[in-house]
Amino acid sequence: MTLDDTQRNDWWRDAVIYQVYVRSFADSDGDGIGDLPGIRSRLPYLADLGVDAVWITPFYPSPMADGGYDVADYRDVDPMFGTLADAEALIADAHAHGLKVIVDLVPNHTSSEHAWFRAALAAGPGSPERNRYVFREGRGDLPPNDWESIFGGDAWTRVPDGEWYLHLFDSAQPDLNWDNPHVREDFRGILRFWLDLGVDGFRVDVAHGMVKADGLPDVGASEQRKLLDTRPLPYFDQEGVHEIYREWRKILDSYEPQRIGVAEAWTPAADRTARYVRPDELHQAFNFHYLTTDWDAPALREVISASIAAMAPVDAPSTWVLSNHDVHRHVTRYGDGEVGLRRARAAALLTLALPGSVYVYQGEELGLPEVLDLPEDALRDPMWERSLRTERGRDGCRVPIPWTSDGSAFGFGPDGSTPWLPQPAAWAELSVAAQVGAAASMLELYRSALRLRREHPALGDRPALEWHDGDPSVLRFARVDQASDRRLHCAINLGAASVTVPVAGTVLLASGQLDSDSGDVLLPPDTAVWWED
């Protein structure tokens, strides 16, 4: 991607998109919770970092049963995050900084406080209001089927008149009935509302949900959450979702410059994910298969090759993500401590060298680890209670990020404020202030890699990826730009011993210390290098 590519209509094909978890990015008013004015104040940091777009998690009015993914009003801003005017100002300022803005859309379910659901409860069985959601009669005193909540327990809750409503997540998140034309019509209006305010796209939460199999058949198995990416389920990845996305694509394509849709779609295989990004559907889909792959050279090569191959027939870019607000941060997944940090640095260069679009979760550019020791009374994720306090949930990856090395909130909020989740004292050394200008820091590694990615013609979406064989513990490939005849090479050592890599050119960037900048370079374990010949 070149420096003026924000003006391209296909900017999304190789964009680096930075995820902001709004509650934990920047707190402007000292209430301990991040907000839209806080994000707006940090836009210069994001522009300087070198990303192309910012994806903001839900900021709509919500009781916050699931961190804002339980929406009570899709056309407004929750007062804890700001106002509609703040949203408009944020969008305008982002555009002035050359940044696109993607907002979260949550179509699978609403909040139980949404006006529609309150009306459904009041209207009773068989009413048009109740038909906007998935209500059913039970099997005697049992739920209508054996479906389980992703957060634990049954996916059904009984109401006083005897009917049950479906909630694939928390009981405060009732599933909408997407067979109801009024539901579809309202969401088309929601899309246009935010597009008219200037957003550049939507990340579609639970994009594999919404449509359920006819008759709501039993799964016939327990621990269903573990089956999400291994086998078909009657409540996810149904054919009917693609009709919805074809409708939405027409709306997105009616706006200029190009607006996009991004699917958060958990599917059993990459070829199923590719169905969400056919030319008349959405533009991107998250690549969870890459995120969940172990630190293993053959496994990573296989998932990278399969991802690229799956997207080729539909002419869509692959996406690459290492962390997000729903999984343990990859520093910790990769071993924690010095090992985890070393591997995370190498993984950053691997990921940013791949063809397609990259997602960066806030704080990964600082090398933040998962916070595994949050006090139990601080936990807010509904997974904690619904699992009967056996699963701590996702709060550990949502701890507010540190901007400075001092103060009560490390710059997340005004000094004297208390963040909604406690920050580890050790994060002072990982703050933005501590890392800016420090040549060996994770932040400066990301800034350098992102600058090279924007400048080098071989690191766009279209240049081919050519694998080079050799030591089985090393991934090595070249990106080749035919127009300029320039090549960028990437090698990453995932083994336990140093490996000699022939560098026929000049090293551009490395994730760790090397013994040489050219020739036979000794690549240490858990280290990656870029060079150009």
C-alpha cells in the first residue's frame, strides 16, 4: 500500500485496520470508561502508527450486559461514551487524519432492553411483536431444543406466559427472527443511518448467526461452543445469511467512496468463510483459522496457503489477525514472558508481510500480555457468571491500555481516575510513553513495519507469495511485485535452534538481533527478518 492509497476505492484489500475496544482505549472525562472523545484525542497516535483504518466496538445505548454487544438502540450513542455529535466529530477528524472508520453492527440479537423486546414480552404469544424474536413453546418443562449458549448454560429462557425465547449468548441478548421482513427492513435503515453519517464500513458481529435451520433441530451434542469451527451447527453458518448480505452489499455499493462490510464468521473451514466474501456479498471475513494456529512452521504454512487459496476463487483478500477482544492476547498464547514477547515480535513481521488485510488489536503494538490475575470482584464478562464461575471470560484482554508511565490510570484517563478494570503495575514499562523512540521496543517495531508495508510495492494485496523450502522449522517466502520487479523476502524461525538463512540483499527489518545484515545470516529462534534483493 502506498502513502496516497487512502484515496483508492479498493483501500480495504490491503488495509491495516486497528481495533479500538472503546471502553478501554482512552477516557476523556475521568469516569474510568473509555469514550468517543477519548478516541478522537488519540487519532494523531493512530495516524503516526501507520494504520489505515480504525474499527470501533459498539458505543450504542446498552445496559452493558455484554460490553455493549447488547444493543438497546442502534441509532444513538450511549451517554457513557458521548453523543451523536461526538460520533460525527470523530468520523470527521479520522478522515482528516487519513483514517477510515468502521463501526460494529450487532444483527444477531438485541438487548433485552430494546423497545422491540419489551413490546414482545408485553404483547404475548402469537403477536407480531413477539415474531420479531425467536419464541417457541417448550417440550413440557424443558426448552424447545438442546441448543446451548456460547456463554454457557441453555440457550433458552422461559417467560411467565410459558413460552421460551432463544439467546445464543447471554439471556439479556435475545436472538432476532431474521425470517421477519420488518427486522430486515429496520437493519437496512440502520445501515443507511450510519453510512449517511460518514462511516466507511461495518464489522458484522456474529455474521455466521442470524438465520437458523428450519425446525430448530437438536444438535445432539454437549459442549457445543467447542464445535464452532469443527462441524456444522443448526444455528450458525446457514445458507440464508448470504441472501441478507447480498441485500446489504447493494446498499454499501450505492455510496461513494467505497463502503465495506466485514464478517466475523466462525466456520468449520476456510472455503466456508470464503462464501461470505463472494463478489456480491461482504468485502472481508476474519481469518480465525490463522489466529488459532499453534506456533508451528508446517501448521502456519498450511493455514496461510489454505486461506489464500480459499479466497482466490471469489477474488477477495485474506485477512490476518493475531488478537482481538474475545481471545487471550497472543503474547500470552505464545508462551508469555520473554518467550511470548519474542514470538509476538516475530509474528508481527510474518503477519504484516502476508498478502491481504491485517487487523491490529489495541495494545498489541505495545506487547501487552493477557492479564490473568484480575480480582474476581472485578470481572465483568457474562461468561464468568453463566459458567458458574468456572471460566473467567475475556476481561483479561480488555484491560485499559497504558499511555504514560505514571498516574493512577497510566494516562488512560485523567490522573486520579480509576479504570473500569485494574491495570498491572508492570504496564508502566509497556506504556506508549516508555516505548516511543526506544529503538528496540515493540511499538517502534510496529511503526517501522507499518511504514515499510505502506511504502514497499511488494507488500500490497496483489503481489504474489512464493514459498521457499529449506529447514522445516523456518517459514520463508518472497512477495513479488511484477510491475516494479521488486521482491521482499520474509523468513521466520519457529524452531528451538538458530538457523542460517541466505540473505542475498540488504536486511530491512528484523524482530530481534542478527549477527549480520547480509550474506549467511544466523536467524535466532523465534525471530523474523525482512530483506530485499
